Amino acid sequence: MVADVNLSPPGIMVMEREMAQFSQLPRLCASMRLLEFPERYVFEPMDGPHRPLSFDRVTGEASFVEVMPIDQDVPSSTIYGILGMIRLLAGTYIFVITSRDEAGTYRGVPIFRVSSMRILECNAQFEGLGDEEKKDEVHFLGLLKSVEASQGLYFSFETDLTLTTQLSPGVLKPELQSLWKMADPRFLWNRHLLEELIERKLEPYILPVIQGSYQTMQILIGDKLATIALLSRRCIRRIGTRMWRRGANLEGYAANFVETEQILEVDGYTASYVQVRGSIPVVWEQIVDLTYKPTIRPLCLDETPKVVERHFRDISKRYGSVVAVDLIDQQGSEGVLSLAYANAMQRLVTDKLRYVQFDFHRICGHIHFERLSVLYEDVKNSILEQRFFLANATGDVVQIQLGVIRTNCVDCLDRTNVTQSLFGRKALETQLRHLGVFKASDTIHKDPSFDAKFKAMWANHGDEISIQYSGTPALKGDFVRYGKRTVFGLIRDGFNALARYFYNNFTDGVKQDAMDLVAGHYTAARNKPSPFKLNGLEALAYLPFASAVMLTGLTMTTVSLRQVGQDIYQFFYSVVWAGLTASTMALVKANGRQFCNRPRLCALH
């Protein structure tokens, strides 16, 4: 049995966690019948006493239905939640969940993954728009349609997924409120979409959703059954795609900021360990320009110290002490970021904020990832001092986590996931030893079944987070999954790297706009200049046409040269075609950014 210890910092009282408290929450509609009348949409709850909800198909106005309309021969279907609504130029668009998968349980209740969604249109005002506004509305609607393919959306009707176990109600916070009221706004993916539902107090229909990953496994350790879960929450404050959301903005909000909680339940105890990742918190960009690896450019260097300070002040306030692990190359193209970050951190380092540089590629290369043990030994004592959260079988809090380790590489995907999986493994082994489930010499690696399941859990988690940011599964995933680099893994990484190049250059601009629109970073309004209007060269920069010109030029040049012996004028033609081809290639190379798919709605920083 583990003895209870006093909580630190002082002033936090030990309190009983009673999961039965969640039954006192306002009950959400878990399934509804959607009736599509000509003049309105009606949502009829199928699992409780809630009043049906109606949306006018002309104005988009929402209201409760006191008396259900007479059942007519209208289209109907089952939905599993309303993600929210957004107003554009012509009207209102409602996001609904049309299918879901159960991903597992968390705090004893089911977690669901959105497997498909649908957008209901209340845009009868479309005919009242001007020609330019009609074109813009079509563009906006296209962006919303792309959101239907969003990956990694999770929700629960009974518990708040945005809060760590340590911060959940009944642990260190006594209040019990509606799920959306308790939610951490950083991780509430549909916060903007819910605003009108919240304003109209449509409580049973306000469903909080996170974007991230949820993985779970069970393993028998001796005679004890352990459940281990991995829950990641993606921050929406600087949400975006790999090349269009880099670094931090002037407020200190970092791109691809993800909080990852590893939760252990065994022998009645609940333990959790939280890590975070996030882009290098200086202002920088890496704008795509058709080259394989665009130039990294730090910006606003005079503001860098303030930006970094704001970022870590926010993290320290939320998590306590911080160990910042920087995995990027200290030389080469990444060196400029390494220098800017290191210089800013030198002014901030205290006994509560430690900065650790670890040149992953120089030390580990592309196959020797076992050398990460050097990094772990360096930060081991700091991690042990930060501790982990632990509650006993009666719900009493035994200890809390006092700090967090923040890991980054350039993308915060591949190197970061390999490193975080190591920290998660070490934390889990420490917890199991603390609870007496492991002996002092036991490790996860010694149990092949445990080791394989744990690796697969972290590999799947890394793939899911990577797909949301880059469009492909994580690179180096074979090491996380199998503990070594494989030939198949290297080949897969090559294909994924090429896929990332394609997405970054030719599709991610639209995806970025869709994210900014749904997150509320851009608001569509009438009498506002069109964000989609092209000017200058960008109106002519159409890569398929340029590619066709180059291919035609190369073909005609080759054909002309082959016919020079029969007709001397063919040499002149070949020179003309070669010149046209070379000129087109030079134009594309010099203006590569103009030929890429770029976001139109929001500035980069």
C-alpha cells in the first residue's frame, strides 16, 4: 500500500473523487432523430426527456419545439451530436455528427471518435448576395466541406476531455458544472462553433469536442490487470498546418501545441503523467516555394525574448516547473532557430525553468535512437522532482504533478514523438514501481507483450497527431513501434516525406483557411473585401498550366532536334521551344511561392 503524502504547493486540500458526481451533470443528448422539413430542421432526442430543437432553414434561428410537428413523409436520419454552427454571408451552417466509433473509456465512461459529419445548410438568403459575395460564399462553403474530413475529433457525453485527471472535478477542483463550462478553452476544438448555442442556452445540445488522439491498452502484470491510456489534446490558439503555422505569434502562442496525458489504472489506483509539445516559441516562418526544404527565417528578432518569456510564463502558470527539451539541429538550416531560441532562454533559466539542448540528428543519426538514453539521464532528476499525479483506491489524492517537460523539434512530430514515448515509458515504470506492481529491477522491455502493446500505442498516437498537422503518419514511427529502424520503415518514411511535400505546396493553404474559419480566427461578413481575390502574378500563377507548357516545350524541342538533319529550320524551332521551356522554368522557380496553394484568410503571425 502506498502511503498518502502532503500535497504541495500548500493550500490545496485532499478531496475525495467520486465518479458518481458526473451523473449530476446536465445530461446531453446522445442520439437524435433529424427531421428535414422544407422550412426547418428538427432534432428529436431519442434518449431522454429533452425538448426537441429546431433550426429555421431560412434564417438559421434556433429554438426549442414545444409540440412536435405532425410526422410527415420527410427525410430523417440518426445523428449523435451537434458540433455547432457558423454564420457566413448567405446564412447559417450547422455541423452534425452522422456516425461515431467508441474509442474506449476514460474515467469510467465511454469516449467516442467522430467518424463522419455533415453540414446542414440554412442559406436561403444566397440569392440576395452580390456576384462577388456569391463567389465568396461558394469558396467559404468549400472550406466548410473540407472540415468534414477532419481527423482525430473526440467527445464524451459524461466527462470533460479537455482537462487532465489532476484538474478534473472532484480532484483538485470542487465545482461541478456543465461540460462546456468546465472545459479548458485551449483544447475546445468547436469553441467558436458552440458560441451561438451557448448564447441561446441550448444546454442539452452543447457538446464539447477535442482534436487529438486517444489510445488505450490493457495488460496483465503478474496477477494485476492494468489499463493504460494515452490522451492528447491539440491547442486551437494557433491551430494550423505544418508549413503555414510555424513558431509562435507575438502573444507567445506556439503552433502544434499538444498536451499529452498518459493514464494508468491498476489495483484501484489512478496515476497520470502529462507532457507537452509545441513549435519553437520564437516568431519564424518557412514558406513553401516549390523547393523540397524551404528556407527557415526568424522574424521580429527584437521581440523574440518577450515572445519566449510570454510563452513560458503561460506554461509555468498552468503546469508548474518546466524542462524545455530542444531536439533541433544546432548547425545547418535549423541552426538559426537553435541560436535564437537558446539566446532567449539564457535570460529566463531559473530553478523552475530549465533549457536542455539535444542535437537529435547529430547524436542519434537516423538509426541509433537508443542514444536517447543520454538525454533521459540528463533530465531524469528534474522529471522525478516534477513527480506525477496519483490517487488511491478511495479517491484520495496521494500526490500531484508539479511540473512538465516540454519537447520540440522543428515540426514537433517525428523526433518529438520518439522522445516523448521514451519519457512516457520511464514515467510508467516509475509509477508501477511506486505502486509495488514492478520490482526495482523490472522494466516494460522485459515483458514482450507489454513492450509491444506500449510501443504500438505510442506509434498510433504519433501517427494521428502527425496526420492532423502534416497530412501523413509520423516519420521514424518504426522505431517507436518496433524499437528499431527497419527497411520498410525507411521506405515508408520516403513516401510520407514526398506526400508531405505535395500537401504542403498544393493543398494545405485551403486546409489552413478551413481551420481558421472554424476556429473563429476569421469572421466572414458582408461588405468586406473578398479574401479570395487574386492580384498581379498570382492571378496567372497556375502550376498545371505552367507544367503543361514545360512538358510541351521539352517534347517539341526533342522532336525538332531529331528532324534537324531533314530540315535546317527545325534547329531554329528547337531553339524557340527550348527558350520557352527555360523561360517558363525560370519564372516558376523565381516565383515559387506564387504557384503554391496559400491560405487567404489570416496572416501567418
